[in-house]
Amino acid sequence: MAYSDTIDQIAERVDHLLLRHEELQRTNALLTQQVQALSLERDQLKSRLAAARARVDALIERLPTSATTAAPASPEASA
């Protein structure tokens, strides 16, 4: 009888482990999808940032040089 109980316990444990394994596989698949989506979003944001920096640099280049040297310092900048 003890042998049968041991086998039943092992079978129950194996069933539990199989269910847990399937659950972890589903969770892993969802997390992999999230990582892919976030990587794509990050790459898009990097691209937008680079484009914005290029536009700002182009605007800075268009500024007259006399305006940058003759501009008085604002009181907030020294505070």
C-alpha cells in the first residue's frame, strides 16, 4: 500500500510540474512579445530623437552669430 501511495504522490507532483511548465511557457511567450514590442518602440523613439536633434542642430546653425555673442545673460541663469 505504501508503494501505491508513493507512486500517486509522484504522479500528482509530475502533473503539477507539467501544469507549471505550461504556465511558464505561456508567460515566457508573452514576455518575449513584450520585449519585442518595447524594442521596436525604443528603436522608433531613438530615430525620432535623432531626427529632432538634427532639426535643432539645423536651427542652431541658422542663428546669426552676433545674436549668440551679444545676447545678455538672463538673471535666472545666474541663480
